[in-house]
Amino acid sequence: MYDFSKRVVDIIGVILGLIILLPIYLMVALAIKLDSVGPILADTPMRVGKNGKLFRMYKFRSMIANAHDILRTDPKFKSLYEEYKRSNFKLTKDPRITMVGKFIRKYSLDELPQLVNVLKGEMSLVGPRAYYPDELDQQQKNFPESQKFVKIILSGKPGVTGLWQVTGRSEIDFEKRVRMDAIYVSKKSIFHDLWIILKTFPAVISGKGAV
């Protein structure tokens, strides 16, 4: 019943979201095109989904074109990439972020296209974070105790929002994040999902913890 109820909530939420947020989608897309050269959607690599299956996550582009590959392959960004790995795969000052990108990342507007992933069944409105494969591998090496939690979170669909997002967002390190996500996945409560969705709005509006 939980999986069925969760899917019903996802579909209703996506339909309402796409209707209500359509003007914002259009404004963000226009702002991105006027601000910098490159596609409207981010050209990011695949993410790890349920049961380890890879999928393409849709996001508005908040960085320069090919930002993901440039960080990993361009010698000019070697020191930045090392800092990126040391900082739990987050950078507080990232020169790749565009002017419009700073704004849409702060208020999570770059995440809006993920509603399409939810409609396709690759994601849920609420769930664990979806990691890059290399990030997931490296973080488990950095935090060996996290491996048992990762196994649990990969049994569920990743979410547009989740427990860790409404309690700290990027300020929470990997080990604490996967522990929280494992607790969420194990709980399987539609009322908990609705509580997280309600908590998401003030978290997003405040912009606290976003990078």
C-alpha cells in the first residue's frame, strides 16, 4: 500500500506542480539563455537510482557548459577538484557557477525539471539523494561505516526532496546524510512523506544551506 500511495502522491504532485510552476519554468529557462552560452538543461552524467540503476537527472543549468567534465579533466581545475573531493563533493565557492546559477541554486529552482524524472518513475517527490557513481564510490571509501546505509537507500527511489534537505541541505556531511536517508527509506510512511514535502517549502524559501 505504501508504494501505491507514494506513486499516487507523486503523480498528483507532479501534475499540480507542472501547472502551477509553468511560468517559473519559462522565466528560468529564458534567464539561463540570456545569462550564458550553453543548453538550458545541465549536461550532467548519469546518477545512481533505485537498485543501482543509472538514470539521467534533469536539472536547469546553473554552471558553465560541460562543467562536470571540465572539473575532472581540465588541468586548471585540478586543485579545485581535489578540494571538491575533500569537501564531501560540494564547493562553497565554485567559479563554474553562473550569475543566474547562483540564484536558482540558492532557491532550488534548478531542481524543478526533476518533476519529469518523477513522472517517468525514475524518482519520487520524496526520497534519498541521487549520487554520481564516482561520488558514491569515493564517499564510501572516505566513510566506511556508511556502506551499510548506502545499501538501504539504494533500495528506494531517489527524491526531489528528502529528510536531509529539510534539515540542513548541503551543510550535512555524507555519513550523516546517508544515515538519515536510510532511516527514511526504512520508515516507509506516507504521512512522513507529506511532512517532508510541507517542510520543503520553508527550507527552499530561506535558501539556508544551499551551495
